[in-house]
Amino acid sequence: MNRDPRDLQRYTAPERANHWLVGICFILLALSGLALFHPAFYPLAQLFGGGTWARILHPYIGVVLAICFAALFVRFRALNVMAPTDWEWLRRMREMAAGDDHTMPAQGKYNGGQKLLFWIMAACVALLALSGVIMWRAWLNLPVDLVRVAAVVHAAAAAVMIGFIIVHIYAAIWTKGTIRAMWYGTVTRAWAKQHHRAWYRQITGDQR
Amino acid sequence: MALQSLDIASRSATTTPSPSMRETAEVAKLIDVSTCIGCKACQAACMEWNDLRDEVGRNSGVLDNPRDLSAASWTVMRYAEVEEGGKLEWLIRKDGCMHCADPGCLKACPAPGAIVKYANGIVDFQEENCIGCGYCITGCPFNIPRISQKDGKAYKCTLCSDRVAVGMEPACIKACPTGALQFGSKEQMKDYAAERIADLQQRGFQNAGLYDPPGVGGTHVMYVLHHADRPQLYRELPANPTISPLVALWKGVAKPVAAAALGLVALGSLFHYVVKGPNEVSKEMEKEVEE
């Protein structure tokens, strides 16, 4: 589909599909996981057909997420290597959050915050997958001391991941013109130049 | 089933009080290891009353049969051959749920009402609410609950809560031929144990004593041990069982802290938008790229 021919392609269809698979799995995992974590969230288990179904489905959805995330990791790993300007961006994030982004350093395809999120997500998914398998009583019965460590790691990594995903989703809502990149892959030239100037220069050749 | 005659002191994954108007005396089972002959009448009685038939296993050359607790074997005799002072001692311990005053299973359980502790001290699994996650196994300091391969639910000794509710003693107590198993109020059982311990000490077991571990708030199944200073002799009976600090962290402070932190992140995001407004592409930038 061609809207404005001057729009810039930010994500290919396979990249978007991959991200959505991870996103859907994450939402299902967060809802069923919270249900098993705190009684206040236990009613969420009804979305899965009750507590027993939530318990049965959660680890299988986790396996799907781990595989899909691994694919996403391979796709975007090289683009998320931290550079000195990224650390500067992170140090000055307060100005950014205050709504004053005019003096922020020019960012490539991803800014420092996005890159940091990428690595935090990779660490969380790795920890969650490993600890989750250790806790999977339907298939495994490992030494109880190991399972106890896994339970704490799983809960902690999940809380960190859910917290950062809330910020991730909010950042996309806050920065207007962003969500379309994940729906149909394109962004406007103005959006690219304002938020990711170095990337804009690189793909348009416009050096202003 | 939660019997109305047994008032509920605590209920898994429940943050409000449970019905607890009536006060019931705490009960206890006392297992006098020094008078147990290892006949397994208690195992047979448990099977019979609870209508359980475990799979027939294999003879592995020792008396332990079945070899371990299972979803259909809620009590097993564990036999230990120990050399003490140049003499062989045959220590036989009836293993099963200890009915802790502070139950790790109940603390760990995420399903509301799948585990209850009655006012009389009995800790009971309510399988109709069990989701089969196995957190009770992770929480238990005694390695007691077992998940059934057949229905995915957790099972363990009920201390015959159904019999106790109507004024009867548990089936294992009824069947014991030597009086090694006693049942009554926890106070009575402690008094009875004190007599047994005095007798054992007189007969040369200076370290005889009662096993009622304070780390789990005491238990409603207690042992009289000839070597109370070394419970590990009795097939790894833990010396000082407590709810693991990891389980206490996971199912204690972590729950409100994580829930509050996530709530704050969500609310913080919302109010950031309300206060600062959206981060829109500026009009100047739109003009700039038109050129």
C-alpha cells in the first residue's frame, strides 16, 4: 500500500510481524503470570479459562515468546550496539522527558533509551526462559533449592520486564507518529528528522 | 471439602479474613518413634480410609514400600539403620505432612482457597481449587506434597480432617497396634510426650526429646525422638525447618512491592501525558522537509 510516496520505510513486513508475535505472547504471559503472582490479579486467570488453564498455557506461550524474541534479537542486534552518543542521550533523558528535545544529540535509527530497552529485554527474556523451564512442574521435577531460586528470579525479571514494557508502549503513544511504524512500517520525513536525525540523514542523503 | 465444623484460620492467596468466629482447640498427632515397630498398619489404614490405591511398585531390597510419598501414598514408613555407641539402631519414622502452624505450602500457593489451615491446626488441600502449579512443593520445608500424574492436582495427608471434624481420630491412629501413634489436643500430646521422654531419658537416651520445630511455628504432627539432638538420623528429618527465605521473599514482600511499582509506572506514564502533552512533530520540521 502506498500512502505518501515521500514517507520513509522504517520496518519491513517480516520485522513487524515478528514484533507483533512477541507483543501478543508478552501480553498473554503478563496477564497469566500476574494472575499466578498476586491474588489481586488472580481474576485475570478467567481470561484463559480459569487458573488451571492459565497454569497449563503460560509456559507454552513462554516457549513461543522465547523463540520469536530470539528471531527479533538476531534482526536488531547490530542496530542496538551502544555508542557514546547513546550514553549522552541517556544522561540527558530528563530534558527529553520534560518535552525539550531540541538540543538532544542526533540519534540513529534507535536512541539510547530504545537501545537500553533492547538489552534489558534480552536479559529479562533469557532469565525468564531459563527460570521458567526450571519451574515447569508439568515436565520437570528439579531440586527444590534450584526451583526456589528460579521462582524469585522469574518474578523479579517479570516485574522488570512488565515495567519497562509499560514505558516502551507509553513512549510510542507519547511520541506521535510512531505507532504507524509498527502497523504498516512507514514514518513521515518530519518524524524521522525530528526524532532520529542521524538515521534520516543516512537514508535520505539530506545532510541539512 | 471445607467442613463448616472446622473453622478456617488461613486460606491460600486470600487477603481478607476467612470465617473464624468459633475457636477450636488445636489438635496434634504424636508419633513416638521409640515404640514404632514399622508394621505399616498406618499406611494400610490411610489407603483404606482415604480410598487410595497406589500403583504396585518394585521391591528394591529394602523395607521402604512404597519408596516415596506419592499423590496416592500420603504416609510412608522410612527405615534407617544407624550405629550408635557400637550398637545397631533401627530407626523407623512415619513420614507425611507435618501440618505446620506456619505452612510453607499455603504461603506459596497462588490459587485462592486451594490450601486452608483450620483453626484446629490441620492444613488441608482443597483439590477442586488446585491449579496444579506445584508451588506448594516449592514452599514446603519437608518435601511432602506430590502432583498426581492422573489429574495434575496436589495431594498430601489431610490428618483425616473429615474424621476429626466429626470427633473421630485419624485412621492411622486407629490402626496403630503399639500406641506409637497418639492423637488429641496439642497440649495433651505435649504432656504425653513429656512422660515418654522422661522414660526414655531414664533408660539411657539422654537426648530424647520432642520434635515440634519452632522455625515453622510448631507442627500439628510431632515426633518423640530418642536422638532429638540429631533429627537428621531419621532419614533426613530437617534439624531446623523454616520457610525458605527465598520463598518468604517471593511470596512475601515481593508481591506488594512489585504490584505497587508496576502501578506507579503505569500511573506515572499516564500523568506524564496529562502534564506534558504529546511529543508531536513540530510545524517547522514539517515545513523544513517539504522543501
